[in-house]
Amino acid sequence: MWSKTKQALESRLAEGLKGRVSYHYDVYRTKKCKEKPWWGGSTMHVLSILVDGTPWFCSNPMFFREKYGKHPMPPDEEIIRETGWVACEWGRPATGYIHQYLNVLSIEEAIAHENYFIRLLAVLDARLGKRKIKELADNVANEPEWFRKWILLRARGTGAVVESPDEGERHIGEDMAVKWKKETLLPMQIWIDESRAYERRGPANRIAFQLDASDELKPDSVGWMDLDGNLSPESPAGELGEGDLGRLRNFVRNNRSALERLADTAIHLYQIWPDIIKGGTPATAEEIKSLADKVAALVESNKNRP
């Protein structure tokens, strides 16, 4: 059953995403599952969507338990819009949403659906027109944070998001998470490598930043910085002054322990973001150590997850 569903999903992928995006559905039977009746029995169902072999989406019942506890959970649409996570149990089946997308909804209905998981599937669909993709890219700031990178992934293949200057290999979107000024308390928009893409682009390209302080997202105008706070030699000049760049350097140095582990996918950005040291003033040694300890604990926790 799943093999046919997987085939149907991947057959609908836009041409530039075929071979890069893949769907997976796994059922785990573990001791942990058996010990926790709220888990949904002795099995755990996990749906994953991978981009270039890296999980960009993964359902996990444990997430709902950790976030919402024993309190009544909000409606599906609210949970998905807020977090980007979908459960496979408890009457909230991701497979049910997939059925709607494949068999019930038109592409126009799917891309405008109130359920953001269905929208996600539609963003990757080859039937989505270039005009609609550009519209999504132009309004990406109004979308939930987790959803933005999917739009940028698709938009890059249409020309709606222009590659960064000076080197064709250097692009933003499919492997870097955009963080807005209000999220970082920095004077510029930044992108954070949350995959192993830096291996292709070179070690200097761990952080990308907008070359001005505009509130508008400009993926075609960026500079690059390594985790030592050094600018890449190819970074073009921009409107940012030394004071602004100094704040970005402090941000990178303050959070280096987390940024290093993001780049080898030992942790995911959504997991550590609440603990990231915001702003661009130098953090204290205690603050930096506290973050490093949380990163180390998170790495170990991720190793032990099924």
C-alpha cells in the first residue's frame, strides 16, 4: 500500500526535485513504545520527507507529547501551522491528508488549503504554475517559519529566487534556514546552514547574511561568514557597517557550539532555536557554556531516539 502511495507522491514532484526529494514511511516497534500507552500501542509510525538525503520533515508522536503534554491538543490545522509537525496516530493520520492531496483536491485547492501539510505537498507538485510559485516566494515572510524553506526550495528552480552572486554553486534555499531580524535581534536577515551543504560550498559558507538592513527578504544579495566570524573573500560589498557586522560576528561566536552541530545534522535547528543566544552583544562565559551543555545533551538524546 505505502509503496504505491510513495510512487504516486514522487511521480508528482516538479522536475527539478525528482531524485532530490523522497518520501518514507516507517513503523518502529521498540521497548520505549511498549512502556508508554499514550504512544499509541507498541508501534510508532513515522512519515519522513527527505531533501538530498536529509530529513526536512518527520512526524513523531513523541513531539506532541513533549509539546502539549496531557492537555487537550489544538486542532490539527493549528498544530501543523505552528510547528510543521503531523502525527500518524490518534485520529490525526498523515496518510489521510496524503489521500486528500492525491485523490480529492485539485492543485488550486491543495495550495490554498488550511492544512499546511497538504500545502507542503502542493508546493512540491509539478502542476504548480510559475506565477503561483513567484507569488508564494514574494509573500514568504507571511508564512510560518518552518514552511518558508519549502517555498524557497521550489522557487529556486523557477528563477523566482535568484542565486547569490559571484558563484553559481552558492545558493540559498534548499539547505539553509532563513532567520528574520525579529527572530535573531540582529540588524540583518540571516540564513543558517542546517545540513552538510557547507561541504559543497566550502567551510566559509556556514552563515549567509543580507547585505543591507532591509525588512524585505533578498536572497539574491548576500554575504557569507564562517564560524570564526570571518567573511568569505567572495562576499560582495553591501550597505552594512562594521558595527552591524560586529553584531553578526558576536552572534556566530556566541552560538558556535550549536551551529557546529547543526552542520553535521546531529541536531536540528528547531530543537535548539529556543536556547540560541539572540542579539549581537558578546555573551558571558556562563551563557556560552549553558548553551554548549544543552547542545551536548540534545546530541545524546537524538542518538538514543529510534
